[in-house]
Amino acid sequence: MCGLAGILKKNANLGSEIEPILRTMGHQIAYRGPDDEQLFINGPVGAVFRRLSIVDVAGGRQPLFNEDNSLMLMVNGEIYNHRELKSRLKEPHQFRTQSDCEIVLHLYEEKGEDFVNDLNGMFALVLWDKKKPRLILARDRLGIKPLYYTESNQRLLFGYEIKALLAYPDCPREFDWVEALSHQHQRMYPDNSLPSFFKDINYLPAGSLLIAEVPTNQITVKRYWTLTPLSEEEYALDTRTEQQIIAGYGELLADSVKLRLMADVEVGLFLSGGIDSVSVAALASPHQQLHTFSVLSQSTFQNGDARAGHIAAKHLDIPNHQILYSWHDNPFTPEHWKALLWLCETPLCNAEQLYKYHLHRYAKHLRPALKVILLGQGSDELNGGYSVDYVKEYRPDLNEQDRNWSAFCADCQSQC
């Protein structure tokens, strides 16, 4: 992960006072990018970038520029299909680095704001078009990488974390207690955007662009992708057998895991022992040697997760480091929770974040060169792992034997 924060000033260029402010904003998120810090100031736009070097470690410093320096780009994330996209460019372009992110500049030169439609990756990016002039913010389709913004009559602030925005003097800083206390009781839909939990600070929705036109001060947020359910006609046209669907899913998963091994640095894996992370380990280990890390606690010992992780790693012939969590010996105080909350920036902070925080700390201590971690996050959401719990909570009218996968699918379709 990298860190970015910046400002677009309306109706005026930035003055010399912006440099120390940008450095303060960057300092708040320095842990996201410990390898390098760069400032960019041009007319009404200023930004700071903190880099965690993963691809083209020596030459991929950001910001990135096109041939005549009229475009500036900062990206947190990875563009997995950058080589394919490079071969499909219609015009000759000069690439200055081996960075996977540089392709974004030249796609924008050829396609304008439609460049995002071609990107296969996880990213949050900022692109400054000096000639237009306009500023573009964009997030990947699923919103894996964060990007926040807040707007006033004088300026637009943006950044990868709220704490970076709060370093700007006039940033709103009132916590939204109503949203925070009620959010977990709300039903989520594909078009719902996760709130920032701060009033007047917005979380740019997944699969969206923010376009700020400097001459008119017009700021537009537009969705370029959304998860659209199949129609009954499209379902009818799908003649694949169950075995073909399963095989196709397996091929997509294998390709997805392989794409995420494009890093030029060491890659590790959080191995819970469940089928999600074990599947990722099985698909990744033939391509790259992995160190894996598992939680060893009273709960993972009793439910068999720790043992399953050990057995899976032994079967795949990859190292597995079991990290012992003993709360009797290591009490976790309210001050510790405050520190964790400051890092996570969300009231949706619980034991999962606590475990992963300490897993990250231990992994970095054991393997100092480790910069990329794979994990099975999102498998339950994608594959219906919570479907029984969902039906139990939202369909109490059903008998227990009817609270199954079919009822879950039917309820999902009825909400579309």
C-alpha cells in the first residue's frame, strides 16, 4: 500500500504555504509508504505521495508523467493487465519506467476518462490534466483501495486516509455518531457506498470517478461500473452444466491468484486454515515460495483452524509460522484499542482487525523484506458463506428447514 493526500484549490493557485501542510498530511500516513516521499505542486493542485515500492522498485518513483509532463499520475495499487494494455495502445508512447501504473497515463491520452474501463486491478488514483485543466480521482470496481474527499467553496481535499485530510486546517472533523451507531443494522446493497463516519467527508464509491473541472469549479461523481444481476433471459441463455461452472470458477480463481504474484518483492500469506486461504496457498505456492502466518489462540486451537493451517502448509511444503496469542499474558487495554481505531479509521473495528494487526507486526519482524500479503478476505461474501445467517436474520418467517441457499438467492433477486 502507498499513501497519498492532496488539494485542489478553487479560483486560485496554491501559495508557498502549501508545502509544509502537504508534508504534515504525508506524515500522518507515512507508515503506508516508508520507502519514499514526493511532493507535487502545480497551479491549483498540490499532492504528497508516500511510496511502498513493490513493482519496479528502483525506477517506479511516483508521481508519474507523460511525455510532455502535461499529465501527472499518482496510484496506490496494481494494474494486473498492464502488459496487455500496453500492446493494445493505438499510438506510439514513451514509457519512462517499468511500473505497472504508467499505462494509466497513456490510456487516458487515448481514451480520456473511459480509461478506467480497461483496467484490471486494485487501485485508487489521482490524475491531473494540466491542459484541460481538470483533476480525476478513481477507485477500482470493488473499492479495494480507499479514497476519501471533502469539498468546500474554496477547495477539494482528497486522500487515502481520513487522518491525512484532518491535517489540513479547515477540514471537517465532526464524527457522525448516528451513522456509526446505526450502520451495522442497515441492509447493504451493491450500490450502497460505505460511509466515512465523518460529517462532510465522503468515501468515493467503488467503481467511481470524481471529475473536477477547474475552469467551472464543477465536481461530478459518476459510476463507471456496477454489479448488475443477470436478467431472466440471460439466465435462460446460460446452458453450462454445474461441473462447467465449477471448472470455470476454478480457472478464474487460479488466474486471479497468479496475477497477484507480479510483485518484485517478497510475498507472504495469512493462512487461517479455512478453505479460502488454503486455496490461495495451493494456487500460489507452485509459482512462488511463500512464508505463511497463522493465529494460534484458544479459539483457533479449539476449532481446529491452527491445526488445519499447519497441515495445509506441510502438505504444500511451505513454511508456516504460528503466532501465539495469549491474552492472559498480554492484556489489551483501552489505549491499545484507541491506537487500533486510529489506524483503521472505522467503528467497524473488532477482533479480526486486532488479529491481523499483530499478524502484520510479527510477519514484518520475522521477514523484514516482506511487503505483500495474500489472504482469503472476501471469500465468504462472494461465495455465500454468510447466507444461512442472512436468511435467519432477515427471513424469520421461514421455517428452519427452509432457511437455505435457495432462500438466500431468492431473497437477493427480490431486492434487485
